[in-house]
Amino acid sequence: MQCSWWRTLRQLFDRRATTPTDTGMVVVSADADRVAHQDVAVAPAAADTLARDRNGGSYVDIPASGAISAFQIMRTPVTNAMYRRAVDAGVCPEPDGRGGARLRLPAYAEHPVVQVRIGDARAYADWVGGLLPDDASWMRAAFGDDGRPYPWGHEPPAAHRANLWFSQALLYGGGLPPDDTTPVGRYPAGASPFGALDMLGNVWEWIDGPRPIARGGAFSTAGHQVHRGMLVHVPPAGTSPAIGVRVMWRSGT
């Protein structure tokens, strides 16, 4: 007879075999670009020195590199408190499902907004003077230029670096992961080379382009399976309780 802890562990593994979605997101895996490189510790920028948009979002600078011009990107995903102000201003409708239910709950004010359709995400970005990241810009903001497989470097994902589903947690006595979003910016040890936070984990993030995709993984993504090439394809009218929004500004706008 199997002991109870093993049955529990198997149930958790089985439940997390796929990312939960509302709309049939298709997960696409690509080999991680692993380059032998010494990790470089980067201290996140002090929040009070960052540029801010009209709705309180703070931005980090991403310098030009090759074909990519300089730009700025939000240090964290858009929160429920931020998005609520856009809803109250008549700019965006309330999110679907879980996102709408949590929009006005004080306990979730600093959690990332979820279940926002890409068209509404674009409207929010335009309202604060920006746009949704394109794929090349988001990837550079997340991973920099040195080939690192994770925003923070080459160390594997760990519970203090990102909000991911660590399916091995019970085996190592680490307790259960949150299995939910967490307030943005809670994992400074997971900062990207430019000081952007939550680029991996917490919520997938909308990427604008000919076909909508999302990058970054979420609280429901297994920690041992994440890598820099990971993305999901999402229907244009789709939403998910695991997809959020981040805004960028083009240089000079």
C-alpha cells in the first residue's frame, strides 16, 4: 500500500502536468540557450529613482543593442489597483472570471491583474502612454545579452527567485508553493539584468505581434521545466487566470 504522502505527491504532480487555462493555450517549448558564463549579480534599481507613468507604474531603462533601440519597460506587471483605475476611467472593461472578481479586493490590490484580453491590454498600455512589448524587446528586458537561461543568471529556479510551481517541494521539505499569484516585486533575487522583476513566474505576460503569445511562465508553471524559449500561443479573444500585462515605452515617446 502506498503511504499517504506519496499519494499526495503524485496527485500534485498529476494536477500540475499542464498549465491551467481558460482558452486552450498551446505551450510551445524550445531548447534553452545555455552558454557557459559566470553569473553577474545585479541590484534592482531603487523604486524612487525610476520613471513613472500616469498610473503609478515604474519603468527601468533598457539601452539600445544591435537592431533594438533603447526603451523602457515596467519594473513589474500591471497590478489590480492600477488596472482598476483604468476600468473606473472607462478605458478598459473589467477582466473576466477570477480577474474581475479580484479587481476590487484589497488583499489582491498589488497582485498582477489577470484575465485581460489582449485588446484591452493594448488599450491600457495606450492610456498610460505606452504599448505592449514586442517579442524581441521583452526577451532582451528579461535576459539581457549574455545568453543566460534565466533572468537572474545561470542558477536554476528556486522558491526565492520566482513564483513558480515547484513540484519537487514536498520531496525536499519546502512545503507547498502558493499555487496563486503573489504581490508583484516580491522576488528581488529574480531580477533581470536591468532590474525588471517577475519576468519569470507569477503570470505569463502578453507579447504583441501578428499572432498573440505570452511569455515568462506563471505560478502554475513547474519550476524544473522553465527556460528562456518557453512561450504560449493564445487565441486573439482569449484570456487566462495565469496571463497578465506589462507595458513598455519606446525611447523618445
